[in-house]
Amino acid sequence: LGVQSLDDNVLAAAGRGHTAADTAAAVATLKAAGFATGFQLMPGLPGEGWPSLIATGRRLLALGPDFIRIYPAVVLAGTPLAAMLAAGAYRPLTLAAAVARAAFLKLAAENRGIAVIRTGLQATAELSGGAVLAGPYHPAFGLLVEAFLFRVMIGGLLEKFPGPPGPVVLRHHPRDASAVRGLKNANLEAWRSAGLFTACRLLADWPRRGEAAVVWRDMTVVINKAMIYN
């Protein structure tokens, strides 16, 4: 379902032609008929702020779809949103803001057992050929979101360690290597610049995805996404 938002003000501003109640009714009908249901969500539509996004996240969990896709709004040539942009009536999210909002929705969904099957628009020849006029399009958007979550959870833990910073070892699942490091080692640079360690060694030997074990001095602390959410 092209839900996009569960805030009626945002839906009206975007000209979606349906309400949050319409979505709830559709989900109830589909579930009663035995269909699996999925939502497409589009953070960054006109009129959306963090309070609106949080409300959408809460209503998403209450409706309980089986899976979601998260596609931050971008401005495509020849669309009404492009006209709003040209008139100064719409300001798209920055890439950093879109990553943070998508990460919030993804974290909320995953911690409720709702699968997130895609984050960010798939890179296509059309999107890379000038069709995107503005907005947070990035061909590796999904990686940016995962890296953001690891930066928050590992950085937040490192900040709590007592005493002067020292060398640390970060143990992670092999498939999380890029997300732990961040795009072009952005996470490692951010933690180092913040003075959270003097040196860092990464070991891709942890058995569970979305989790990390931080080894500092004689301590080993395991942290995962559920701890961020709670």
C-alpha cells in the first residue's frame, strides 16, 4: 500500500487523496482476507516534521503491517512537487535528515518484528540521468541508514566508558562490516574525531547481525539495535 504517511495533514499537503483512516480500513480488510500487507512510507513530504514522523511511527506499529519499504521523498522533474519547489513552497530533506528519519522508522519497525525490505530508492538509469531535481537521493542510502544506527549505538556506548580513551576492539558480523565502518570509514572517523578511542581494531567474527561487541580494557559490552530503541 502506498501509505506514505499516517498524518492526515501531511497526506493532504501532498495531495495523496486518502487519509490515515482509509489506510487502517484497507489493512483491516486485507488482513481479514488473509493477505500479507506491506506499507511504502515516504518521510520528508510537505508538512512533515519530527512530531508528525513519530506519530506515523506509532500508528505504523499499531496497524502492524508484515513489511515496509522506506523511500524518502525526492523531487522529480515534471511533478507537482517540482512546481512547489520552484515556488519556494517546499524544501526537501537534506541527506543527513532523511537518513535520521528513515533510521527511526526502520528501528521502530524491526524492533516490533516488522520486516524492512528496502530503504531508499533503487538506483536506476532514470534517477541517475537528471530526473531528480532535489532531495536526499543516494545510491547507497540503505547503507547510510544502517551506518547511522551503528554510529549511534556504538558511539553512545563509547561515550559512557569511564576514564581516558584508549584502544578498542569492535567485533561485528561479517555482513555488517561496511555499516560498522560507515561509508568511506565515516563512522571510524567520527568516533576518532570525538576522542572516543585512540585506536580501533575491527574483527568480523560476531555471530549476530545488527549487534556489536565492544572490547575496552578488560570489559566486553554487547550492544544491539533494541537497546537504542528502548
